[in-house]
Amino acid sequence: MSSIAFNMGSCLSDSPDWSFDLLHDYQQQIARVAALYKLDTYPNQIEVITAEQMMDAYSSIGMPLGYHHWSYGKKFIQTEQHYKRGYMGLAYEIVINANPCIAYLMEENTLPMQALVIAHACYGHNSFFKNNYLFRTWTDASSIIDYLVFAKNYVSRCEEKYGVATVEDFLDSCHALMNYGVDRYKRPQKISMEEEQKRQEEREAFLQSQVNELWRTVPGKAQVATTSNIFPAEPQENILYFIEKHAPLLQPWQRELVRIVRKIAQYFYPQKQTQVMNEGWATFWHYTLLHHLYTEGRLSDRFMLEILHSHTNVVLQPEYNSKFYSGINPYALGFAMFSDLRRICEQPTAEDKVWFPDLVGSNWLDTLHFAMQNFKDESFISQYLSPKVIRDFRLFAITDDSKEASLEVAAIHNAEGYQQIRQRLSAQYNLSQLEPNIQVQQVNINTDRALTLRYIPHNGIPLGGNIKEVMRHLHRLWGFEVRLEQQSSEGNISILASCSELS
Amino acid sequence: MAHFIDRRLNGKNKSAVNRQRFIRRYKQQIKQAVSDAISKRSVTDLSSGESISIPARDISEPLFHQGKGGKRERVHPGNDQFSEGDRIPRPQSEGAGSGKGDASQDGEGNDDFVFAISKDEYLDLLFEDLALPDLKHNQLDKLVQYKNVRAGYRAEGVPANIDIVRSLRGSLARRVAMSSEKKRQLRQAEQQLAELEQLAVPDELLRRALTKHITELKQKIAAVPFIDSFDLRFRNYQKRPEPTSKAVMFCLMDVSGSMDQATKEMAKRFYILLYLFLSRTYKNVEVVYIRHHTQAKEVDEQEFFYSQETGGTIVSSALKLMLEIVQQRYNPQEWNIYAAQASDGDNWAEDSAPCAKLLAEQLLPLLRYYAYIEITPRAHQSLWEQYQQLLANHPNLAIQHIREISDIYPVFRELFKKQAA
């Protein structure tokens, strides 16, 4: 057993109703235990809110404050409607990757639920936000709130100046391309609020001058039709960034709006890539921390039973043929994998010694922290999914080729299938295979200024969605003809869609 | 380190702005849904909001995502029967197969987007662009009651209206004004007298003069009256014209044998609309139901809509009864009177001309608005023609023809549309 000490103590109150004093007691105990397990967190700001406020938080996609837009209103109405009809319960908590880390507790929760949520959000998610490499590289927790304030004020200033409808239409167009506003490989820069504002003004002036340079109508003398005719020199994956920097007709404020949408997309990008890990990590820790307190005699039996009841619901994995099945539950998979990692370190089997020779016998806590810090879902699964978890979930892989009449079972949970399943499940969490690969291919800078995007299908999967509509939005941003072409696996190029005027 | 914040007292309507924007953006679709919904409503839920459904495709946000087809590899849990290499038929209703990803992005089903709007939002949308007929003109004209309101003070009035505080304040001011100079002289004289008496040999003559002067001053001061009619202030009242907020709505309906239940239901919807409409403008709206065949009778709502009668039709009986009720209970000086008559157009042939005469000469001058709707798939009969002749001279009369349920709302809008200024 490791060096985690149990400090036996008296039982905390186990009344079902919470009060701020009780929350405080529990928070302190959980914090004490979390420190034993070396959970390194941002300071916590725990806010108690009502169900209505929770719905507000939902509809603003978890941002504590956002600019106004009708689509958030739509989400709010949807959430409210579903909640009222009992289609869904509200999440017990929402946690925001910020410093201090903001966690919302719902007023309706019982005391055991609040304790669970504090352990889950304020110590689980919080430590994940602070330590995972993706969040460390891509997001700046200390400036996000400031940035959102800046964005909100900027948008409402634009609305005053240019009219609500104009701004809303423009944001619609940006939202349509939000998934393509992310840098996947480049490292983003961290800047503070004041700098952001100062730079924003400089940027406006500078950007416009750059654009003017690019779109000068009088060609320079030395302009020979060689490399300079191919622009951009390499395909660009960040379409919104490309538009912000190079679209010929945008006003400075419009460029700034593109930037805001792109920044927010970037902020949420790591969360998309670490669903399994993030939820698994938080679930593992609420389970472990509260068990620790229970072992110390600080939680009563009935208190623990309610916690376990909720915990079991959270990690329930319906089977493929259940009517509740909607894919793999990230809580269940993540929790199972982290728990299994601990088991491999502490009680390895002969199989584990073959599969994870490095892990067997290592300090489980260090191993878990290392795994949490240095992976995303895709790499986490391909590194750590063990045969035992595959067997426990009875995972099987299906190949669905639209050219075939039937589906094929490619692998099941047996010795021959483990590697295959691990590899395929990992790919299933690879965002670059889930989102259509569309990049900026070319701009005819010297002729009609048309912008060409290229779609490269993965596994022959065609492009879906309302392509025509998205192209119209793209046209609004670009201002000249836009085309979307597809490159087949043989390398043939065909035009998928084009839009040359707003109708 | 952690601290707790109680946010429950903060406003909960953080999304209100976004919600309004949504409704504004989809106003056209929502309005369509609202007018569809009116034909399904019943009298009993006058005060509720409405559930609105918009086709989801109209409000989806376009995005690129992977389409159907191609080669997909998925891992699923819970294998209970498969071995490697098994081939299984493709499930029929398989979705896009995306188990992961943002629910909000993939959540565009084919279902309609259904949500509830509040009563006020519902009514606003329903009655947008509608106005009460000729209200402004009539308001200035006669539909005015006078109300006594306080309007400052005045120097004359009846004793009952004396304002004591104001009056005493005036009295005090007058007394100060009238006696302060004398009081100053009095103080001066008293001081001189005191100084005189300090001397070893006081000037007896001067002393007497001073004493006399003091006595006189004291008398003069005492003579200033405590209250004078000059001080009195009376509360002032003015009559202020106030538009009355009382309205009465007469529902007239033919219940003779030719009116079947479906026709009555249509009429009912029209009355619902009228009632909703009036209750938006007037604080209290009374409803009088008059049904008639050959004789007219005032009834309650239940009987009005649901009891079955047979017999011929004499419309003028209802008009006469209405006139009587107006004269007895609803003084046109106080009440805004509206009437809506629904009929299938049948009338005893000889009665139509007297109807029109009664309406034109006696009723219409008393009414805000008289709406006649004819619910029939057939050609118009004599009553319609008679009413039509009145239209030119009576702007507060309107007649419309309804063939089926979906006509009701457009007709209602037509009747009450905002009159161009």
C-alpha cells in the first residue's frame, strides 16, 4: 500500500439538507484528502445557483458570460423545454476552466450530492485543467474571464454602432465555420486583458494595411507569374484565421469578431479532445476521495450509499443493444481506465506484465498523474487501454462499409482482438478523423479573388451537413466567389459546391 | 483554498436577451404557428400561453460534418453474441453513428422545434398590427368619465375643504409679518427703560413716556388676530377626464336548426379572439351572450354554445333584446360597447330589412364596433345584402364571410386591422 495516511475522525453531519457551514466543512475535508493525493488545483470559487441559472449556464455553453446571440436563446429554450418535460435532468455541476476555477452547485442537490460535486469538479476537473498538457498549452485560465468580458463588450459596442441584425448575421457566418477556427498544431500565445485591448486597436490598423497590400490592384513591377501566384503557399487548416488575416473586404470590426469566435473555439478545443480523460479523472477522484473519507469514519453509511447510488448512475454503460445506448459513456470508460491503471500498478496479473511492463510495480499515484498530464483521449486510449477493460466492457469492433451489404465484426474481446480494438477505439477519439478535413487551398489573388477550399475525405466518407448554407456564410465572410472541391482517394479533384453571390 | 458564493439571488434571466433575440429572429415562423394554434384553442384556456412548433430545419445552424456512407469503424460495448468475422445485417434506422461529439451540433433531428411562449408573448404576436377600431377618435369624442383629483390650494372654498395646516402656516406668517416691527420697538423701549432706572436720578418724565409707549406697543401686538379669513386655505379639486376602461362585448348568435355544432364552434373561436383582444385593451370586459331563433334570450356561456334549439330565425329579436340590455345596464357614456354577430345567413325573409333599420338607426350610434360574420359555404342571403348597404355610412360596422376554420384568424385580422392614419 502506498503512503496515503488515514486520519480517523468523527463523522460529519449527514443531514440531507445542505447549509453553507456544512458545505464548508466538507470542502475542507475533501481539500485535506486531495492534498494527500497530490492533486494540484487552481483556487476554487464555488457558486451555488438555482435550476434556472443552471439552464442559463447550459445555454451559454458553459461560459460564465458570453456575448448575446440568438443561438444561445435557442439553446436556452431547448434546455428549458427538455427540463420541464422531464426528458433530461440538469447536470449536477458545471465547472469552468478559469483561475480561480469556477464550479456551479445546484441549489436542489442534497448534501451528499454537493459533496460529490465538490470532489468531482473542484478537485477532479480542476486539477485536470491545471495540469493536462493540452490545457496548459492552449488555454490561459487566468485570462479567459477577462477575455470573455472583452468579447461581450466588444460585440455589444459593435451592435450599437452597426446594428444588432448586421452583427448577428455576421456572427452566424463565423459560427458556421467555428470548428475551422482552431490551430491544431501551432502554439497559441498567452496575453492579458490590457494587452489584448491595446493590441486590438493596433491590430485593426495594421491588419487593414496588410490586406490592402495583398489586394493592391496595381501590380508591382517585379511581379512575375511564378510562386507568388499561389497563395497561400501551403494549405491552411485554420479557415477563420485565414479569413481574419486575408479576407479582402472585411471591416476592422468584422475581423475582430472573427477573431473572437476563433479564440473561443480555441479555448474549448482541448475539452473536446479530452472528454474521456477529463470525466474519467474527475470520476475517479470523487470516488477515491470520498471513499477515503468514508474509511476514516467521517461519512456515515447512508451518506455513502447515496453517493454510491449517484456514482453508479454516472458510470453506467448501456450495452450496444440497449435502448439507452448512445455510444460509449466517457465517464464509464475513463473511470474504468484510471481505476484499472491503479490496479495494474498495485495488483498486476501475468497479462499486465506482458502488456504494461513499465507500469507493474510503479507508484500508482505518480503513474496516474503522469497519464493525466501528458495525454489526450486518443493517445491515452492507445497507451493505456488494457485487455481487462476491453473484456469488462466486452468491446467489439464493427466495420461499416457502405459498399458492402452487411456489417462486419472486425474484432472482439479476445487475444487476437485486443490490439485492433485498442487501435480502433483510439481512432474513434481522434478529432481529425471525426471532423471533415477541409482546408484553404488557393486564392486567385490576381484574377477573380475566388477562394477555394478542399475537402479530403477520410475512408471515403462524404461531406455532410448543409453544405450550401455553410458556403453562403463563407461567401459573406470572404466577399468574393468561394468554391469547395473534393479530392478523391485517386487524387481526382471535383467541385462540391460554390457560391458566388448572396441570394 | 476555496470560497463559496451564493448566486441564487442574482437575476435568473441571464438568457432573457438571447431568448428575445431568438423570438425576434423567427417571428415570421412563430406568427404562423400562433395563427395555426388559435383554431385549436378552447374557451377555457384564455389565460395560458401557447406551445409553438417550428420546423427544425428552419432554425438549424449550418455546419460541415461527415455525411453518410464511406467506410466507418466503430467500437461498441456489450458483445453478447458476435465472433470475429461475423457479418450482420445493417440496422435499418441507424443514425449518423456518431456516439461522441457535441450533442448540440448533432442534435438536429427532423422533429419540429417545440417551445412554449408566455401568454403575453402569445397575445402580442397574435394581435400585432391590430388596433381597436377608431378608438382614438371616440375617446376624444365621448367615452370619457370625470374624476375628481387634487389640484393644489385656493383661497376660497367651502369650510369642509379647509386645509388646517396650510391655514395655520399662513396665520403664523401673517402674525410674524404684522408684529415683528412692533416687537423690535418694544424690546428697544424696554431696554431704554431699564437703562434709565439704572441711573441714580432717573428722568421721571422720560420714564413715564417710555412706560406709556411700552403699554401701547403691547396692546398693538396683542391686537394682531390669531387667525384671519385672509389666512384660510382650501383644498382645490379639479375634474380630470379619464377614458373609461369598461367594455362590454355582446355575442349574438343564431341557434336555429340550421346552425350545426361545427358552425357554432367556428363562431366560438371568433368570440374567443374578440374577447382576448378586448381584454388586452380594457381592464374589465363583460360579456353578454344573446342567442336567438325566432325569439332572443340572454344566456350563460355554456348554454350559449352547447344547448341545442330548433326553429326559424328572426334576427331582429336579438337586436331588440340587445338594445334593451344596453339601455338598462350599459350606459353608452360609460361603457365601450362591442358586438359580434355570428350567423349562417339564414333569416326570415321579411325580417332582414327591419334588422338593418334597427341596426342603423338605434344600435350603431351607441356602439364602438359591430362585426357581423357569416359562416356558410353557400351564397349570401338577404341579411348580408341589407348589412352591405349600411357599410358606406357606418364605419363602425364590418361584415365578413367565413367558410372554414382556417379563415377565422385572417378574417379577424381583416376586421380589426390597424386603420391607416
